[in-house]
Amino acid sequence: MSIPLVFKPATLTDLDIISDIETQSYHPDEAASRDQIANRINYAINGDPHLFYTGWLEQEENKNKELGGFVCTTLGSTALVTDESMKVHDPNGKIVYLHSVCVNPQVRRQKVATRLMTHWIQLLKESKKYDRIALIARENLVGLYESVGFKYLGKSQVVHGPDPWFDMVLDF
């Protein structure tokens, strides 16, 4: 049986828990700052709410919700993620740059990331606003992204943190 998830756009009231999970998920040189996360939530609020999306765990006994995971993006126009594309947001861009897929450490390895991305990708496809999702992934996560439709392109030119990154794309 899978964990019940409720999907919804991120809001600024989610900032503290999102920032905590981001910090727990990445090397300190790689994690987005609280300000970067707030900016990306605002880009989504003011543009397309699907650009920062969350999956919440619903607990039956008291109806409290705990953040299970989130996807965080910006928009641009280059075909692949670049050093520059990680720093800017072009609200008219047709390429979605997937910066983070983070899962609460308490529920990792329970298909939260797969279910969240599958739901989110479908929303983007149905919107018909974008041409592609581009991301850079660590080698150990390539299989996860391939399982939801991304194509592996090879080693990225982006240097961010201590280990190499690999380019992946999903075209619509």
C-alpha cells in the first residue's frame, strides 16, 4: 500500500519546511538558499503554480499534513541546464529547468518522488505551455528520472558541488 499523497502548488507558508528538506537533501555547496527558494515559489505564484509543486502526506487519524516532497523549477530558453540558467528565471521561457526533487527523509524509498514527478509531469504536458523539462542529475539518480520518462544525454558541463552532474531531458 502506498502512502496517501495530496498534490498542490507551493506557497510561501510552506517555505520553512521546504527549506529544511532542501538543506537535508543536498550537499551544502548545492542546496538552494532560503531566499532562492522563496524567489522560486514567487515565480510560480506569479506565473504558473505548477512550477513549484508539492506532495503532502495525509495522516488519517488527525487529518494533519506533512510535506512528503516537492519539485522546484525555473523557466528559460536554453535546451539544457547551464550555470546561468540556475541563476535566472525567464517568465516567457518554454524550457522548464528542474532544480530540485526533494523528499522528506522520513519517507524516502517509498515512491514519493516517482509519484510526485509523474503527477507533475502530466500537469505540465496537459498545460501545453512548455517544450521540454531539462535537469542535471547525480549518477545514482539517473534511473529514477529515466523511470518517469527523462532521456539521459551524458555528462553535463555544469560544475556545482563536488561530484559530476549528468544532463537529462523530457520533451513534450
